[in-house]
Amino acid sequence: MQKSKYLVANERDALWGLTVSTVGYDELSADEPYPTQGHADGYYFDIKRGRVLNEYQMLYLLEGEGVFSSEHVSRTRIKAGDIFLLFPDEWHSYHPVPGSNWKSYWIGYKGRNMDDRMRYGFLSPEKPIYHVGYSSDIVHLYNSAIDAAREEAAYSQQVLAGIVNNLIGVMYYLERNLELNRKSGYADLINKARERIRQSVETNLTMQQVAEELGVSYSNFRKLFKEYTGMSPAMFQQDLRLQRAKELLSTTGLSIKEIAYRLCFDSPDYFSSKFRIKTGCKPSDYRGQMK
């Protein structure tokens, strides 16, 4: 069984930053021929020769096992709960293994939004496979995309672009958290560290002290914290202090010097510099805006 839809985007849609070209669902019993028939020109492929697309695709294997390979990844086993990404202008091939059922969703898209994610290293052809497990949220998003494509109402491209961004975000979130949670106790450790730093935003607490309290080396703590949150613990602490500074500037009559030392900055000038980098204005200007 196959459900698929191929779409056309206009020049105005392209200015949105992301357009969707195809979305669908495949369901095959064991040993049925693959790929299924009914694909538009340029999408059908021979599994031995593979193919090259001029767009991104995101495929979610709901049931079954298969094999994936690309220019950057040698022959790799994929299984139910895996998402694998296809990248523009890159050779790839994939198919079910003999004797395996196959249920999969796909969606194809292009645009500068995705190009930027590649440019900044969020997505890479060198890591096309994401292990996310079964997710009802992902299934719901794909079905919503299929419904929106089938209806093809006015401005459906903007709805579909939102669904793609949501899919990418959920994929990224699920895989990162599954990976971190497999490292026994690490998620709890980072959550404890964040709470400890939040509670001590107006003290001279150092990140070395936090690591010591948690019973880990500072280098390991810093690595895990950055892996989990995307920033170093010292940067997390500084951001919290700057958030607190905005609150104090808005709700108290404390001088900028008093606020700087209350939040443990080395000097008022250093505080003002960091505040300006974070907010785009000086503390005095921020206070004036709030009044």
C-alpha cells in the first residue's frame, strides 16, 4: 500500500525559506518488490544503482528492517524507529532486507532554512541516521503533512514547512535525549547542576565547586553539560546572572555598580560589556526603556 502526493511550490512559497515537494507512506509485506510503483519521475530508483535527488528527504521507518548506504556512509543496517535523511546531490540507496515487512513515511523538501542547518552543523550527510524509537508525535506530524498535501489548500506550503521544521526538531530532541539517558544518571546529574546554579546566581559559586559536589571531574562535567544543554556551565551561569540583572534593573533602584557586584561580576565595566553583548544595549539604556 502506498499513499503519496507530489507538490508544486511557486516563487513566493520559496521566499518562505522552505518548500515541500513530496510526502507519503509506504507499506509492504515481506518480499514484495521495492521500491513500490507510482512514484513521480526522478523519484523511483533501482536499489542497486541508487539515485541522486535535488532535495532533502526525511524518512521514518515505522516497521521492519533495511539497509541504507550513501556517499558518506557505507552499507548500514536500519531498523524500526530509525529516521534517515537524504541530502541534495548525494548518491544514496536503501531497501528492506529479505523477509522483512516495511512501513515507512517520507517527506521531501528544500530551501535555505535547511541549507543553514547544514551550514551550521546541525545536520550532516556524515550522520544521516537518527535513532528515535517509536514516536506518536512523529507519526501524527507525518499524517498531518499527508492530509495537508492531499487537501492542497491555499498557503498549504507554509503549513507543510512548519511540519517539516517540527519533525526535524522532534527528531533532534528525541535522539539527543535517548542518547543522553542511556548514559546512566547523566541527565539527573545535569538537572541537579542546573538547579544548583540557578539557586546560587547571586553567590560566588564556581563550576569547579559544582562538579566537586556532584562527584565528577570538572572536565567531564563541563563536557557532559555542554553536550546536554548546548552551552558550557559557565556560560549558563552568566546567562542566568544577566537575566537576573534585567529583573533588578527593572524592579529596583540599585545602581549598576551595586547590581554588578551583587551578581558577582568582576567589575561594573565587565558587567556592562557582557550585558550589552547579550541584550544589544547598555544597562542604563535598558533601565530607561523599562521605565
